[in-house]
Amino acid sequence: MYTLAEVIQRKRIGLLATGAVAVLLTLAILLPENAHALPLFARQTGQNCVACHAGGQFPELTPYGRIFKMTGYTIGNRVAVPVSAMAVAGYAKVRDTSKSDDPQADFQKNATPLLSSGSIFAGGKITDNIGAFAQWTYDNYANQDVGGHFRGHASADNMELRFADRYIDANRDLIYGVSVNNNPSLSDPWNTAAAWMQYVPAPSPTSSQFVDANAPFPGFGSGGNLAGLSAYFFLNQSIYAELGTYRTADRALSFMSAGISDQDKTRLQGNNNPYWRLAFSHEWGAHNVMIGTSGMVAHVFDNGTNTSDSNNLGRFRNNGVDAQYQYLLDPHSVTAQLAYMRQVQNHSANTIAGAASPYFLSDGVTPVAAANASDTVNVLRMKLSYIYQAKYGGSMSFFNSTGTANTLNQTSGFDSNGQITSTDPLGTGITSTRVNGTLTGSTAARGMTYEAFWMPLQYVRVGAQFTAYNKYNGARDNYDGFGRNARDNNSLLLYVWGAY
């Protein structure tokens, strides 16, 4: 039961979030319709957002939008105040919250309207050859104190500084440049890149843990908030190549991980963490297509460990292929995307040394197998979207994650009495995890996301996503050992997403 003060506080939060949604909707209806998706770039170029974004669906880029990015955000005239803001309000609901010891913890803010996050953007043209894109994000539900109250937190998000130039003659059109950024593939101009394929921001409360943004996406094991330097070229608007390397975002580059605690910062060994990208692109009439590959090798220290101890060092090796097709002819916009990533993670020596599993087989006598020294994960994403008149749209996405099962990842299992319990009533010292647990040591997942959205203005999107699972943590049924099925995680997300 809640105290009177807690009830009042919960109502205030709910009213605040509901009011935020109402304000955004009101702005969507009342403000003039010549607005743009990211106003700091729109003011600079003088272009409507459909010039840069497919059907106005930010952040998905058109061929013109890709050229704008590759030329260093320098097209147009420098603006006096190169700043924009973005906010997201949402409502998430999980299909079944009953198979839980503590629904308030496992499904925080379930079916509650939230003003979940906001970002400030700065950047655009600095000189004729230098431009920037910087995002600082505030998460309204980033942390929770011992009393269960949420606390907001702000930190560096995507950041990039570019030098670029373009050479054109009768035989060639060459764009080339250098990017300093904090997220592998942030510099990539296609939305099949790991940094961009997931686009609707997910609220932090655990009621949103199964929405599409938190379902499997191809990505690099190193994560973001690093410091990288890459060089690239785009020849005859056909061949794109990029080569770079990443390191820890510290010293002069510490602003690229600002706001992230030392415990959570990704720390890489030295500067030898290469990233590469190669793509072929072709346009004809209203059509454009791309097929490409990318990869990275990252030597990553275990979070929060001593970086002078090489036994804390692991390695991620990623290799991926991706493709994209677009048809852009007013009033229709069609985009088809495919991305596949294979990741091999070699765990650190200290991780393996401390990885003895407490679980037994169902006989309560035979221990489970020893932990694997490495894991392989394969992630496939496919998406098809359609937008009409840059206002009405929908999409379907398929995701499938497969790979090795490893007792290192196992969080549910049998104790020495042959029981699976989250409360340990017999004092065996072995407990299992509900809702998020994996009985098999597998993190495999498969499902579909269906989305419909409406853009009453080009900088406001109102949408609904439904994510349906037929596999989660390696199984279709009873994946945590407590009777929870993959379909119990089916989730609805309603959102309002705006920029100004």
C-alpha cells in the first residue's frame, strides 16, 4: 500500500506526463506547418525536412541528407543560434505482469504516461569545411534511490566533429573528410548502421524493457561514449569507404563521455581498436539502393575493473552486412532495410576464473557445464516502412538473435534440492531470477514490431508500436524457469516525439 504522500506524488507525476503529451499535441495542431525535423539544420539549409529525411521520418536520411552529413553539415549559411531541443513522452504496457515477485520493480511505471527524456542539440556549419553535431540528453528516470524515487540525469549522447571537402570535375565527384566522434558508425550516412537503425528513444523504467528499442539490434560490442577518429570518402555518389580507430574518451576527449560515471564508462586498451565500413550505393530516378559491410575489433576492459591488470581485458570482434532500398516520389516514401551482425566476444581471464555456476541439472546433483571462454551472437534486423504525404506512416520489423548458450549468462536454474526458487526457502544459497532470468544460459530472442505513426507537423511524430515475441532468453515457453513465456513480454508503446 502507498502512503497518502506517495499517492499524491504518483498522481502529480502522472498529471505532469499527461500534460506534457497534451502540450505537444497542442503544438502539433496550432503551430505553422513550414517547420522542420531538426530546426538547427533546417534554418541553416532553408530546406523542409523531407529534403533530408525520408518522408519526413527523422532521423532516416534521403540521398540529399546523406550528402549534407558527409560534407560535414556545412551546406547553407551559418546560423546565429545553432541549437535545437527534442522531447519524448510515452506510455508503455507489458502484456503480463503477474509472474513476478515484485511487479513494482520488474515493471516500473507500467501503463503510466511519462515525460521520459529530452535532448539539446548544437552544431551545424562552423566554417566552409568544418561542422558539428552534438547531442546532450536528459533522462528523467535514469536512477532510483533506496526509497524507490526516480532521479533524472544528463550525459553526453551522440557527438561528432567533421572536416570535409568536395572535389568535382568532368570525370569524378569526390567527397572526403575526417570525423571525430564518440560512437562507432555514428558517422555512417545510412540508417542500417548500428548507431542509427534503432530510432524511437525508449523510456528507462522497466515497463519499457521489452519495447522495440530494447529488442535485439545489430551493434558493436564496444558500445558508445568512446573517442574515435576516422577518415572517409564517397566517390561518384557510389562507393563509400571509412576507416578509423577508437580509444577511451578521457583527458582532452573526456567531454565525449561527460556525465557517465567512472563505473559505467567503457575503457578500451590503447588506440588499436579499428573500425571499418565499405558500401556501394546507386540511384536511378526515384530509387536508391545500398549494400555494404562494416566491422570492428575492440579490446575492452570489464566495467569498473583495474585497467592495469590485463586479466580484466576482453575482446569483441564484429562483422556485419547491411542493405537499404528507398523509393522517394511525392506523396510516397518506401524504405526497406536489412542488417546482420555477427559478434564474437572473448571474455576476460578474470571473468572466466570467477564464473563457476551455482546451478545444477534437474537432478539437483550434477553441476551445469563450465562457462565458455567466448560467446557468439548473431543478430538480424529487417524493416519495411511506408509514409504517405510525409504525414501518415507505418512499418514492420523482424528481429532474430541467435548464438551460443553459456552458463556464464545463466541467471535461473535448479538448486541442490532440484528446485527453482527466487526466495531460497530451504537455505541452499541459490536463487533464480524471474522475468529477466535465463534458464538455458541463452540470450536468443525473436519477434516482430508493428508501428503506425502520424506526423501532424514535420517536427512532431505521434506513434504506436506493438512488439511481439515468440522467443526470449533462448526459449518460447518457461524461459526463466518460473513459467514466464516469451509472449508474456509483448509490449505496447505509445509515444509523442517532438523537436523544435
